[in-house]
Amino acid sequence: MLTHLRPATSLTILFTALTGLAYPLVLTGLAQGLFPAAANGSLVVQDNRVIGSTLVAQPFEGAGYLHPRPSASDWNAAGTGASNLGPTSAALIATVAERRAAWEAEIGRPAPIDAVTASGSGLDPHISPENALAQAGRIAAARGVEVDAVSGLIEAARLGRTLWLFGEPRVNVLETNLALDAAFPRPEAGGQGTPTR
């Protein structure tokens, strides 16, 4: 029995050390050395406080900001996920119809699909350029600037496909809202550039 137990125990200890300690430590060290911002959550710090992450969506409700995609988890990163409702679900159809009606009443044009449907994670930090540009009129009115100026800023924030191949063109909501605050400070914010939820 000892002839079987000794190698089994040795292998268990060896692979626990390799896969449970050495491998995670090496990967953590490489990530911190090569990609420190991404390894630490791509946090955005302003005035010595974290105001968000470029990889995790957060709600923006003010008229002077881009609004993110809807979230089934209310942008709660601790309990994120999709609604798990299928395309024939009456609850999902009603929710999307309600979002579409609210969008079209506010914006005055047809809603892009990502303005009325939540992402699978509920924390998608990007919206489509069509969604972002459709919000330019509301943002410009709230900030007292020309629509073309806001549209130009949104176009400048447009991200292309990754490696010209993967994904779709997109706009990062937090980064664009920070750029809006820098370019067109809101009068009620006293020129301060911190987005409010």
C-alpha cells in the first residue's frame, strides 16, 4: 500500500505547489510587469479617488452624459449576469418595449439595439457608435454646446475592431464622459470634471 500512497502523495504535493502556487505567482508577476493597469482593474483615478473602471460599466443618468447599456444586475459587479430570459419571454419582450418607448420619447429617433437590451455580463463598458451619436443632441442641450461639437468628440472616442478583426466598433462610456467633462464642463458642476451617477 505504501508503494502506491507515497507517489500519490508526492505528486499531489508537487502539483499543488506548481499549479496552486508557482503558476499563479508567475502569471501575476507577468501581468503586473507587462500590463499593470489592466492587471489592477483598469481603474480611473481622479483627485486621488477611484471614479470607475474602463472595463466595468457604471450607471450615468445625467442628461449631459452618455448612458450605458441597460444592466440586468443594475451594474452590480458583485452579482453580475444576464437576466437569462429567452427571446420568447413575455417579461423580456415587455422590458425591451418599455426601454424602447422611453428611449424614443427622450431621443426622438429609433433606438439602437444596444440601447434597449442588456449585455450578457450586465457590465459592458461600451456602447455602439450609433447609440452614442444618437445621444449627442441630449448631451449638447444639457451642456449648452453645439451638437456637432459633441458628435465630433464622440467620433474621436470611437474604438475600432481589435486587431482590425475582432469585435465591433464601440465607444467607451466612462472615457467619453470624462472627455465630455474636460471639453465642455457643466455649469452646475462649477467646471469640475467628475462624472456623477
